[in-house]
Amino acid sequence: MRVVFCGTPDFAVPTLRALLADSRFHVEAVITQPDRPRGRGLASGQSAVKQLAAVSCVEILQPEKIRAPQVHQWFEAKAPDAVVLIAYGQIIPPPLLAIPRLGWINLHASLLPKYRGAAPIAWAIASGESRTGVTTMQIDAGMDTGPILLSREIEIAPQETAPELSARLAEAGAPLVLESLLALEQGTLRPAPQEHSRATYAPLLKREDGRIHWGLSATALYNRVRAFAPWPGTFADFRGKRLHLWGRPAAPDYTSTPEASPGLILHSAGRLLVSCGSATWLEILDVQPEGRRRMSAREFAAGARLVPGERFE
């Protein structure tokens, strides 16, 4: 099967690697985002997908706009059997969708129609889900609205962060993509329309999503700590400065602590606790003040010289 692969980040790499290793497929070319400045030095960085394609001697395209006329001409000349798209980063225009005979096959990191959108992993964890999964679908003109091919459910571990879950979902998705392609080719798989009334959304993360609202329960805040790693992180203001915070619900020996208004700081027995909604407490484990290194909560408390009654703004 002649396949064109569109993708950019680490999440797409396991599927591309699986396609390259399977003799039933021939990856005609890889399309990925242009090199972007990365890191503090703003060096021009190659995407994870480009790096794998380069060492595999696969043709690489990096159009600024995939809707450009020359890209359409290129696709018509290639006439691939299928296009596999995973976290590419651009919307595919309808004229391109009609070119491959098996369509454009997308791997999405949720159990569609739940968590359509750009950040399904983060929002599943932030919402307190205990299970999620990966879904293959045929792309249509909507946002993650195309008919479903196959799905696989996965349990979210209680302490799992978004990067950890992303790595597991990426590995689980690779064989699902190959299975979907082969079943479409053999005519044994019928795409199933999504139940649009059950759809939920997972929009692109914004920096302000990481701001801590202490009126939420400690468990809800812990879910956000796990979900928004490494960016935007979870943060709050203290004495006019922003602090990035890492924490977890307080251990059972603190459940007898008197209820306090959300945001109140309690420094007790060398531990740093913050009052949250629903009469719960978040134990702060690490703190990173603006422009400084990450440090333990004990180290921060000693340096800040906390006084009774202080609170996060």
C-alpha cells in the first residue's frame, strides 16, 4: 500500500516507525511542519517526524501552507492509496481529502466523540477521567468529526502525567493505524458515523489554563498538575510574584485540619499545605519562583519566611 504520512511531534513517531518497518506498506513521502526556532537559543529545530524520515531516506515536504496549489499538484501526481495524518498541525482542505482512494486516516488520542480537539490527553486527565484511548477515523471537513474506524481503550494510572500517557497512547495507536489501513484495503471494515450528541471538546491549551483556582478540590487541582505538565504548568501568585507549583492531595493525617478559606497557606511539621475547595488540602511538593530554579516546598518555605495567615492570591 502506497502511503503518504503527515505528522509532526513525538506522538506521531511510533506509527511512522511501524509503517516503515512493515513490508506491506511503502511510505512514499513524509509531510511535516517547517523547522521552527526551539529552545532558549532559538536554534532552528527539526520535528521528531522529520528526524525519523531523514534517517529512513524518505522524501520530506515541509510546506508553510498545505492548501497551497503546488501541494495539491504534488498530491495528484503521487496519487497515494492512503494518507495517514497524526498531529500534523494544519487543517486539511477538502480538495486534498478526495485524492487518496482509501481516504485520510487520522489517529486521535481519545475515544471519539469525547475530547475532540487539539489537547485530548491533557483535558481527559484534567477532567478526572480514569480511562481514555485512541481512535482511528477517516478525516472529513469537520474538526475530528469523521467516521470512526477502530478504537482501543486504555486505563489512566492515578499518578500518570500527560507526557507519560501520551507516550503510551502513541505506542498503542501505531498497530491500530496499520490494522485500520489493512482492513479498509480488504473491505472488512465499515466506517461508523460518530454520535455527535455525545461529543465533548478539548481545546488548545492556553497559558491561563494553568492558573490555580483554589476553590476547586485538591483532587481536581492534582489532576491539573498532572494534565498541564510540562506546559503551561500550574501556577499561582504569591506576594506579587508567580510561582509554579507541584502538589498532591494531602495525606490522610491532615484531613483533621480545620476547614479554611481557599488559598490559605499552612506550614506545619515541615510540610506546606494550601486550603482548597470542598474542605480539602493540597500538599505542595515543589515550587519554582519566576526566574529561579525548581526547589522543594520545605526549601521555599524556609527562604520565604512564611507568616501565619498568608495565602496565595
